[in-house]
Amino acid sequence: MQTTSPMLQDLNNLADRISKLAAYTGQLKAERASLLARLKTLEHERDSLRETLEKQQDEYASVAEVSVRHQADIEAAKKQAEQVQEALFVELVQHQDETAKLKTQLQLSQQQTQALRNVAEDARVQVASILLRLPGNPPQE
């Protein structure tokens, strides 16, 4: 049974978190695109309702009331979409900052790992040298 060192587990956990963060960022981008598409659809619908109102203003007084309600819905949806977009942007920046921090931590961890490997190799060489000089070992040429 092979056990992994805590440092390797930490690196694996960090890699998993980075993968999840990347997936979450992709999901946020998809949601943003969906909201923008919905906003465009609502804007087209608003424009269509305005044109219909101008053409049939005398005959369809009730359509004017519906148009006002639709306009309010569109403005509310637009405002909500803007708020969501702003929130997504803030979240994106936060995730980018977190990703940068995680990359820095990963680099530091990799540097520390290499330093530990170097120290372990130096220690191994020193132990081997000491073992060779112990009494009972044949002299080295």
C-alpha cells in the first residue's frame, strides 16, 4: 500500500480546486451569455410592441396598457440583468484574484518541494559518505 505525502495531497487538492474554479468560471460565463441573450430578446419584444402600438393606437387602447406593463417588465429585467452582470464581473475578478493567488501558492509549493528534494539528496550523499568511512568498510579508491 502506497501512501502519498501530505504535500502531494495538498497539491492534488489544490489542482482539484483550480479545476473546480475553472469549471465554475465557465458556468458563470454561460449564465452571463444566457442573460444577455434574454435581454436582447426582451428588447426586440419591446420594440415590436412599440411599433404595433403606433400602428393601431386608436383601435387598441388596451394594447397600450399592456405595452406599459411590458415596458416595466423589460426595464426591471434589464436592471436585474445589469445587476447580475455587475455581480458576475465582481465574482469573475474575485475568482481571477483567487486563481492568481493559487498559482503563486502552487509555484511556491513547487519551489519548496524542489528545495526539499535537493536537501534530501544532499543528506543521502552525506549519509552514504559517512557509512563508507565507518570501521569495517573496505577503503574506497
